[in-house]
Amino acid sequence: MEEAAIGGHPNARHNLGCIEEDGNEERAVKHWIIAAAQGNNDSIKALMDAFRRGFVSKDDLAAALRAHQAAVEETKSPQREAADAYVRKMRSP
């Protein structure tokens, strides 16, 4: 998993944060900030929870939210939106 995280896989980075959460909250937060900056939604949720518990500053959370939004915007395209619409249509009864 560490190799995947180092290679830029946001879910692996998020999972490393979850593993670190029990013993090293500061390191977990660093993993989640990186994953959030790569567009990982679960890391935003984890950071918001850590903020509520006092492990993340307001400024760090705001910076992570801005980086997350920028990553999400960067991946938007008409083709992706059409594919998402198609998948939603196929999944609905």
C-alpha cells in the first residue's frame, strides 16, 4: 500500500492515514491532506472529523478543501460527465 501511495494513488494514501489514525494522528492528517489534494472525498471527511476533534487547524482544513476542489475541477470534462450520466442511468431501476 505504501508503494501505491508514493506512486500517487489517493485511496492508498487515505488508507495509510486510517492506519496511522490510532497511534499517530499527526501523521494520519498529513496523509489525508495529500489524498484530499489528489481529489479523495473520504480524506475530506476524515479531515473534517479530525478538525472537530482538534487535530487539524482551521487554516489547514481550508487549504485542504481548496486543494481538493482544484483537483476535482481539474478532472472534469464533458466526456467524464457523459460517462457518469450513462452509469447513473444504467444503475437506476
